[in-house]
Amino acid sequence: MRDVPEAARYMPEGVRCGPARPPARLACQSLRAEPTAHDPLSGGLHRDEALAVLEGHDDGARLLLVGHEPDFSQLVHDLTGARIELEKGGVAAVCVGSGEGQLSVLMRPRELEIMAD
């Protein structure tokens, strides 16, 4: 794993999840972060709801949203136009500005495991 100061540049500043928090708690273990419940992440998350989560954060803020499929693949499409298959435990990073997004990272769980070693 990268040294802590460098890795800290990529750590999320906040974690949002649905009311059922077990998946988010797993995601947060290595981040030393506590997830905050956000009801729309429990299912049926839409573009406008995701953008509402980002309101009040500075440009360049890093938030981790923990949710479920097929909502997240659809959300990535709605924000970026990209069609993806997000595997369980996978990560999609989207840079959002002015309501539009750009897919910057798409990783499968096995790729994340390799990075952690």
C-alpha cells in the first residue's frame, strides 16, 4: 500500500450510505471513517438525488457513496453517459462539476485487492 501521506490525498472526506449500513461499514474499515446514512442510497438513487448529496461540498471534494446495483451503474450513466457493469464490491470514481460527470476510475474487487497488497 502507498505511504499514508500520499494515500491520504485520495481518501474520501465523507462516506454516505443507505440506512442499512453493513456494506458501508466494511468499506470504511480501512478508511477510518464513519458512514452517514442518506435514505436515497437505500435504493432508487437518481441523478438529482446524487447531486443533492454533493451540494455544500467544495469543488474537488471526495465523497464515497455506498449503494446497490443497478442504481449505481445507472447513476454513472446519467452523470457521464458511460455504460458500465459495476461488480459487487467494485468502485466507480466520477468527477462531477456543474451537474455533469466524467468517469475517472472503474475497478473490480480483484483489482482493489491487488492494490491493497
